Amino acid sequence: MKLTFPHMGNTFISAKALMEDLGNEVITPPKCSKKTLEIGTKYSPETICLPLKINIGNYIESIEKGADTILITGSCGPCRFGFYSLVEQEILRDLGYDVEIITLDPPDGKPMELVKRIMKAANTKNLYKIVKNIVRGAKVLQAADELTDLANKIRPVAINGVEVDIIMDAFHSMIELVYGVDETLELIEDTKLKIGKVKTDEKKVPLKIGIVGEIYTIIEPFANLYVERKLGHLGVHIDKSLTPSKWVKHHLLPGPFGSKEEKEKWEAAKPYLSTLVGGHGRETIGSSVLYAKANYDGIIQILPLTCMPEIVAESILPTIQNDYNIPIMTLIVDEMTGEAGYLTRLEAFVDLLHRKKEEKNIAGVLPRS
């Protein structure tokens, strides 16, 4: 079995290390690129959301490198992600690719079926070995997200933010060359040390922007046109409402009742959206309220075109903007999104936040009449 999976933010780093330690031959999907998107767009339904198109491109590129098995998580509820594995299987079959897709769906009353699929993907029936390596894989995911957060923290205050980009690019190149959890963790720690040595300007006070929206477009840099880097170079410190490690904590570790952080988001969303609408629509609303209460300078929602849960959230965000007097911008991405126009909108939004902050500071200094 030659295993592959979607290239989705830092998840591929953890999945690669975990599966290698379990003794699997892993075909790492190439870094998402224009070629990946062109392939996926060519063979996917025109109106399907962007993540599926990139997934198809990932799979075909990996199959051409020798992959014969695809591992993907599943979902349920009012979101098309729950149909991804079925649609993707049919697309690949129509193209003549004889590959197996192992989908790790929520148990839905059949926990043993999920266990069987996990054993199949892990290529072992030793549950102790599987659980032990999943825990180690989760450590890689947490460490990779911490590295990304550190880069996002240093970039806006660095004397030369491009240094951070160079270090992170080198890290992603080296990921292909390391094997298993231990080597991956060592590489992550070495990279953290390098970023920590980047010279910063203590006088710089970055704006704070919260990123909300559909999880794939938040965490996959290619899908969001490297928004973290663009904002970092504009002097913005960003915080993402969703990361791969947060997803694991929300959905895998606490069981079916949700995590404390997720419950806080649900509670914050209640006055505006009190029920599940699929995907992370409710979390988008709750996270936006929490960012506003934490005095963030602004919020950016990112979603793929036609994403149903996020369209619901988008219609509610203007009310939150008015209630908390916080600027909110929505960015919709698909294969037709132009980078120049995208950057122009980011620059205009950041300029707006700077003016708003300056006006607030001036109002705080002027004496009351």
C-alpha cells in the first residue's frame, strides 16, 4: 500500500510522520500549486467548492508518483464535505485511476466500522501501536501549528520579514527529507530556533486581525493566496480561529460533546446563530464575537465560492460589525481569484484599520468638552 492524503495546511506534516512510523510507504502530495488547481478544476464539477478541486489535483499528482490508496477524513451534516469521498472516488474512477479511498467518517453508531478503517489505513491491527502513534502524530501537529504561529508573530515586527519567509520555505522543503515523528519534531524545533533569531523592531506595534471562515481556506496557504504572509508584511499579527491542532482538540480528544473552546464559540454565537448550519458556520460567528470582545482591530472571513455554511455566516457578520463597531471583510476564493485584486483589498482594509486606530487614539487624548 502506497498511501497519500490531501495537502491541507500542516495536516500533511503530521500525517506523513504518523504513517511513516506505522511502517507505511507514504507518497507526500506535492505542494499545492497552479498546476494542482488546473488539474483539479479540469476534472471537477464547475460549481463544487474549491477544496475539492485542489484535493483532486493533489490526488492525481500523488497517483502519478505511485500512490494507490488515499486517506481522507469524513463529515456529516449540512455541508458538502460529507460527500467529498464519494464524489472524488467517482471522478478518479472515470479518469481510469484504480485507487482506494479510506474515509475516516464519524462513527454514527458504528464505532467498529471506524476502527476497521483506521486499522486498514495504519496497516496494523495492533490498537496499542495505533493509539500510541496517533498521540505522537498529534504532537507533531501541535508543534507544526506552533511554528506557524511563531512565524506569524515575528513577521510583522521583524526588521526584514522576508527572512521569516525564507526560513519557512526551507522548512517545507526539508519536510520531504525527514522520516517519522522524531526527525520531524527535531526539524520543527530547529526551525523555531532560527525564527527566534530573526531581528525585530521593538517599536513596531502590529495590528491584530482575527481570521475566521471555512477551515480549508483558512489553513491551506495556497487556497487563501498566502494571506498570513501578505498581512504579516503589512504589519499585521493574525490569529486563526481554526487550525489543524484545534480541530483535533475539538473533534477527536473530547469525544462527542465538544471542547471547552468550541463551547465558548457556540455560546458567543447564540444571540446571532443558535444552531448548527454545517461546516464551521456557527464557529465563524462565535469566533468573530470573541475577537471583537478581545479588542481585535478587525476580522477577515475567508471562504470558498458557494460554501453554504459560510454564506449563512457571511449574512450575519454585518450585524456583529455594527454591534461591536469592528470592521469585518469577507474574501471569497476560487480558481478565478486574481492575486493583484486580492492584495489590493487587503491593503485597503489594513489602511482602514490604521485610520480607525489613529482616530481612536486621538479621541482618547483630546480633552472632553
